[in-house]
Amino acid sequence: MPVLESLSAERRTVDLQELLKRLAFDMICRVSLGTEVCSLEPSLPDSPLARAYDVSCAICARRGAAPVSAIWRIKRWLGVGSERELKQAVDEVHSSIARLIRDRAERIVETGDRSAGSQSDLLSRLASAGYGEELIRDMVISFIMAGRDTTSAAMTWLFWMLSRSQEVERELIGEVDGAAGELDYDSLKELKFLSGCLCEVMRLYPPVAWDSKHAVGDDVLPDGTPVRAGDRVTYFPYGMGRMESIWGRDRLEFKPGRWFEGPEGKPRGELKKVCPYKFPVFQAGPRDCIGKEMAFLQMKYVVASVLRRFEIRPVERDDDGVFVPLLTAHMAGGLPVQIRKRERPPASQ
Ligand code: HEM
């Protein structure tokens, strides 16, 4: 964690949301593309690919929220305004990824080795399997989009909520300090209170706040509501996470204890298995998130590693953390924080 070391030594204020976004981008690019984009240094400008992603996502979200679609459709037809910007950003994403796909395919041909390249990344695997460029491009784009802003948003809100809930923070630090040795797959699985904290924060601040589907054919919802072909149906995890009928009267409180079996006090019981139709943060049904396990591992690794060694203190702000539900949600204005080394670092790391 050299970046956090130097930020704490310099006592600089940094936007934690931006830092986590860059970290998630680095991680998902390594997994999907097999490339190191090294965007973590906060003083560096955004990578052109990351910037083009941000622009495309923001404009698509505005399309989705527009009460009348005719306006953006006309702008698209005329090639002006936000639609022109969107086209440029999408072209940038397509051409950057296409370049990487061609490079990887060439390397595979040059070496004659179908497992060439970075081997375990998605792009190399799809290229080695002989899929076409467009299909690979679209799959890789979906992965980067799905895995980038989602995990960073959840972790941003978690650090924010911990700074406002000292009792929860103390319990969580106790758990991560108690995990022996390196944080590996098995020790991360054991950090159950951290899982509860992540579920609780995503209940209140779901990274995908709303999600729409368009009906292919006429249908009827389980409550009898008719849906006609072409209708748009939206489910709303943000609203559901705050409904009294689902979560009870304390629905607006940040209480990770509600994710555990038995009474809410300690010792904690096992984590509850909550039905995804009640908690559709990763969607529910046959097309739910395939990155859920990876997302939990990644978030747990990052949060536990940070908490073991650093204190994160948000700087004073006037608002209560404003939730902005674009394609993925984020905190308005970022999360400016000061980072300090923990006074008594645990012996384990
Ligand atoms: C906190 C983190 C995450 C949340 C809240 C989340 C949430 C979601 C949601 C709501 C969907 C359904 C979208 C739709 O169909 O409209 C989805 C799909 C998907 N997610 Fe995630 N996701 C997260 C992390 C990840 C990560 C890290 C990856 C990849 C490594 C990933 C990969 C995917 C993919 C590929 C799909 C499409 C699945 C399909 O269409 O069958 N997600 N995710």
C-alpha cells in the first residue's frame, strides 16, 4: 500500500472514492484484459479508457432516466450534443479494446502458443478460444463496466458509514486484527462481520440503484400486473432497501447485526441467507451477477487491508453524503479523507 503510506506521511486530503475507483479499474483491467493500467497514483490524470467509460455511463444513465426518449433519439439522429459526446466516448472505448484484442491475437499467432499472453485473463482466454473480435470486445466491456464502479461505490459508502458508527468500526477492526497472518481466500471467508457490514451498506446504498428490463413479449407479473411487449419494467433496490415492510422500523439505521442469525447482540451467529428477491442488489434469478463472489472477496481484501494499517477520517462536510444513482451509484462530490497510520498496528501484518 505505498500510495496510502505516502498519503498518510504527507497528510494530504484525498478523494477516497476516486482512489477506490482507480484501484477497482486496475483490478478489473488485470482480470479482464491482462494489462496493468496503473491508474492508482491520485495525481495522474484518468486513463483515456477510464474517462471514456465514465462519459458513456453518465450519458446512458441520463438516457435511461429521461421522461421522454424522443429528445435523445433526435439528438442521436442529428449527431449533436450529448449524443455526439456519447458516440465519441463509445468509439474511444471500442478502439482501445480492439487494439488490445489485436495485439493479444498477434502474440498468440507469433508464439504459436494458444495459452500465450497473460493466460488467465478473460481476453486471452476468449482470444485463444477463437471467438470473433466484436464478441470479445463486448464481453470484455461488460466485465469492466460491471466490476469497476460497483465495488468502489460499495467500499466508499462503507468507509463513510464506519466513520459515523464508531461501535461498528471498533467491532470490525477487532475482527480484521484478529485474522491471523496474510489475508488469503480462507481467512477472508472467515471475516463474517465484514460481510455483514458490506451487505448492510449495499442495502442502504446499492451500487446498482435501479435496473430496467424491456419485455420481449406480453406477460403478467406475479401480482397480476399485465406487461405488454416493449414495456419497460424497472426494479428499484434503493427503494426496497429502505422499505419498512421489508426491513422493519429500523430500516434507515446502519445495523450490520441484522445480517446474522439469532439475537442482534454478540456473539454473532451465522450469517443469514437472505433471499435475493428481498435483497436484489446483485439482481435475482437466472441472470444475476456472476461476479458476486469475486466482488465480495475483492472488497473484503481491500477493506481489511486498509483497516489493519490505516485510519480513514472524512474531512468535515456540509451534507450527509448525497447518493447519485447513475448507471452505478456514487457519492456526490466524492469522499475527501485524511489517512493516518493506525497507532498500534497489529502484529499480523
Ligand atoms: C458490489 C459489486 C457488484 C454489484 C452490486 C453488482 C451488481 C450486478 C447487477 C445488479 C447485475 C444485473 C444487471 C442486469 O442484468 O441488468 C450484475 C450483472 C453482472 N455482473 Fe455484477 N455486480 C458487482 C460486481 C461485479 C464484478 C466484480 C464483476 C466481474 C468481475 C461483475 C460481473 C457481472 C456480469 C458479467 C454481469 C452480467 C451477468 C449476466 O447478464 O448474465 N459484477 N451485477
